[in-house]
Amino acid sequence: MNIKVQACGFVLLVILYLLYHQQHTLQTYSRRAFLRFYAVTVLCILMDILSIVAIESASHLPALFVTFVCKTYLITLVLTALCGVMYIGVDILLSNKAFRKTEHLILLITSVICLSIYLLPISIYCDPVTHIVYTYGSSALMTYLGAVGLILLNFALILKYCRQIRVRRRTGMLLWMLVWILSAIIQFLNPEILVVGFGSCLGVVIIYLQFENPEINLDRASGMYNQTAFYEFIHQIYYDRSAYTAFVFINDHRFSGDDSQQTMQDLAKKLLSTDGAYIFKTADDEIVMLTPASMWNHADTASIQKFALDTYLSASSGSNLKILFLEDCLLTPCQEDFFSLLRYCRRTKIKQTVQRFIPVDSSVAAHMYAENDLIQKIDDAISQNRIEVFFQPIYSTRQKAFTCAEALVRMYDAHGDLLPIYDSICAAEESGRIHQIGEIVFEKVCHAIRNEQLAQYGLHYIEVNLSVAQCSDEKLAERYIRIMERYQIDPSNINLEITESATMEMKQTLLTNMEKLISYGVSFSLDDFGTGQSNLNYIVEMPVQIVKFDRVMTQAYFSSQKGRFVMNAAMHMIQDMKLGIVSEGIETQEQLTAMEQLGIDYIQGFYFSKPLPLPEFLAFIKKQECKRTLSISAAVPDPV
């Protein structure tokens, strides 16, 4: 009998079964679709063998039975092509539920094709000498038309939904279609060469190797599912709207020691022994455990917290682990927002709290959406030129005049309302938009220096803030120098403010930028002195000319003896290094007098003026300069 090729195909499928079922697999729609694909392919190759046997034994079997077997084999070919459509539709369906109607229509058309195959006549050829057998006629032609039509539909779906279908699945299906079409063409042109069934088997093996190998979803080192599997499983949860609880274990690097890797390994062993749980390693320092919500039906958050801390964190060798707890994975409307929520919690909750168990509920999601909305408003402000620069004058106690000012960014929404300043800056830094905002502010400052000729009002320089993110930009110096050259301003008119947090995180990059800008003629100030870490080291290591005492430090001077002692000591040390000092947050005449008596060089605060738009700032400076000219003996200008 001419069944050698089919037998080889069947052996391939048996080997594939043994490989597949000895591995740990995740219960997903993709797995179910592949198993259907595999089962129909097995049925196809068995019916191929059975049809050959039936044809060669036709003299001993009822003709109706032989015809039924042959037509059933032809139908399995069509069903194999249908399984290809259903398999490629898994990704489409998870992102587009409306595709379900398309699937139903495809099933209906396929049913009509299969019924036609049974109803149409079929002819059988059998050569008893060469053992060449094949079928032909209307039924066989309908099979080819139906199968090829479904294959072409597969290709059309891949083209239309290219972005929704994952690359590996797309590649595997394209290879499967290529093998299937080539084998179909060979058998159509040479009916005696029965390779279509074998082509189907080979195609399934290709799909397994390309996408369905369980090892693709596993982290081999730990035995947990990987990030790819996590994304797929969450997509399925959102499609089914099934109730799952999530525990996200994160290694907080701020407190991690040399044993952090061992900590995660200890935790992984404990988690993998949890019955009914799916464990995912989503990063080197992050493990996610998903459990059916029914496991916690009768437990409140406090009980779950105690269980998690006692059961899982006690198993780790370190104390730097934290747990994000999501009682319901369906906190957000879609899976993309769920992943955004995890990133948001990692960025905010992990960094901003010392708690080890952190519940994540709808209020946290609401804060995330509020931040996203703020970022959208920031984008609109950037694109629609709704960013303004305000200027807060700085008073020189030696010259008894306003000799400089600090530039401060203000952003507005479409209704002209001011966006919250602190939240906007934080959101811009986290989202990376601070680079663009920083350059916009710097350009506006350079424009004001040139067009308004600020030097004529006795203003020696304008202070411009650099954010933490900007300090990490290796091209910062080059870009700022180009801007100054474009506006043809004296670089001594610019003073850039760096913060202590910036110098801690991006020290080397910042130093390189500072050296380039200082050699060009720009000066630097150390902002927010008193609120960062290792303050004295920053002053020693950073080539700054001015140190700015933060408002908190200034107010502490007037509210506590310890604060007064610390500020006195810091001031004398800075003065001994021949650096200038700015005291921020001065709000009363008494505070001003005290700072002058201490020998503080510059005063900044609401006592003189709040930050002002450029026209109002110029009017203020002109007024104060006029007063100083008329009454040079006036010690201090009148407050606004």
C-alpha cells in the first residue's frame, strides 16, 4: 500500500504529542486552538491512511462505505484549513470581540462546503500493480476549492490584522500555509503522489516549534512562566471577564543587597508550591502570582495581607521585598490599562512607601487616569504653545537691588486654567516630556534676554532650572549652547540650577555637561540645598557658584533652634568657600532683616514678589529700578 508518506506524518505527530504533553503548559485560548488543530490533523492523516486501505480493499468492502471514507478524508482536509483560520483568529478575537461573528460566518460556509463534498459525486482510481490510488471528480474539486479558499482567507486575515497577530504566530501560520499549498499543488498535478496529509502534519510541527512549544512561555532558570505568557494570560482574563487576584512581588532596589537574587529564588520556590496559582517571572526583580478570586472569597484584605507576609515574605532571605495586591485584575476597562496600572504602581507606590503590603484598588487606578489626563494636557500645552515662563525677582542684599531672577514654567489647559505646577513637573519628568519642556523654557528665557534687553534693568543673569532627567542627557550642553548662539546672548546671562537629587543619580553625565557649559561662560547654582542627600559633598564636588537654601530650610531657621544652628553652620562653611548664597521662601520683613544680618547674599520670596509673567515682571523691575534711582538711600524696596 502507498501509505509510507502518511505513516511518516503520523509518526511525526506521535513524537510531537510526547514532546508537548510532558511539558508544563499554560491554559490559554491559543493552547486550545492548537490542540484542536493537532486533533484534526491527526484525524486527517488517519483518514488518509484509512481511505487508501479502503480503496485497495474495495472489492471486499461495500462501495458506500469506501465512498464515505474517501469523502470523510476530503472533509478533514477542509477542516484542517478551517482550524488554521480559527488558530490565527485567537489573537484577533482577544483584541476584537466582533470577530466572533466573522468566525460564525466562516463556520457556516465551511459546513456548506463539507455537506457539498458528501453530496457531490466522487471517482476513485486504483492501480493494483503500482498501488497508486487517488480520488477525483466534483467532490474532490470542491475539497480543493474549499481548502484553498480557507488558506487564502488565512492570508487575508494576516494582512488585515497584522498588528493584532503576534509575530511568532504570524510567521508559523505563513510557513504552514506555504507547506500546505505546495503539497496541495504537488498532489493536484500528480494525483498519485499523496502528500497533502503529510504536508498538514509538517505544518503543525512548524507551528509547534514556532509558537506552541511550551518552553517559549517558560523561564527555564526558575521554572515560572515568563512575561510573554503573562501578557497572553491577562488578555484572556479580560476577554473572559474572569475573576483573578494578583500578587505582584517586587524587589525594592533601594534596599537591595548582595542577597537580592537569592531572595527572589527563595520566593519563587515558595510560590511554585502554591496550589491553583499561576506564577510569572515578569522581570529579574518581579514575580506575579495570579490566583482565582474564589480562593479569597471569605477573606478580607487584612487577612490576605497577614497570609501573604507570613507565607511568602518569611520564606525570603531579604527584607527588601514588597507586595502589590490587586483583589480584582479587572480594575481597569482593558488589559492595556492593567499593564499601565502595574507600571504606575511600581513607579509610585513602591518608591513612595515603606509598607511591604500595598493594596491596589480603584482609587489607585483613578490616580493613574488623572496622571494620564494631566500628561495629555501637557502634550496639548506643548503642541499648542500654551507654555509660559514666569519670573521671580531675586534681591541682592549687597547692591540693594534686584540683580537676577528665576525662570519658572507655567502650563495651561485649553480653557486657560493653570495646570498644577508640582504634579505637572513630576508627570513631565516621569513621561520624558521634561526634555522638550526644558528646551521651550530655555528658548523663551533667551528670547526675553535678547528682545527685552534685561541687562539694562540691572539684571545680571536669569536662573533656569534643570530637572533630574535633563541632567542625564548627554547632549544637553550641545543643545543649550546652540540655542544661546541662535539668540546671540551672552552666556554669562544664564545661570543653570541643578538639584541635589540630580547630582546623586547622574553625577558623571552632569559633570561633563557642566564642564562644557562653564567653559562656554554659563554659571551654575545648587538648588534646594537642605532637602537632598550628602549636601556637603555636592557643594565640594560640583563646580557651582551659588547655593540656594530651600524654603523648608529657611523656615526651619525661624521655627527651631536646631534649624538655626544647622543653617548658621552651613552658611559659614559656604561663605568660606567663596560661594554666593540665596535664601528662598522669605515672606516677612523680619525674615528679610534676619537674613541680611546673617550675611546672606540674595533673597527670594513672596515678600518681594510672587513669580510674574514677563510683562508684569518687567513692570515690577522698572518700578523698583526707578525707585532706587530716585532714592538711592532706600535700604530695601517696598514690597508689592
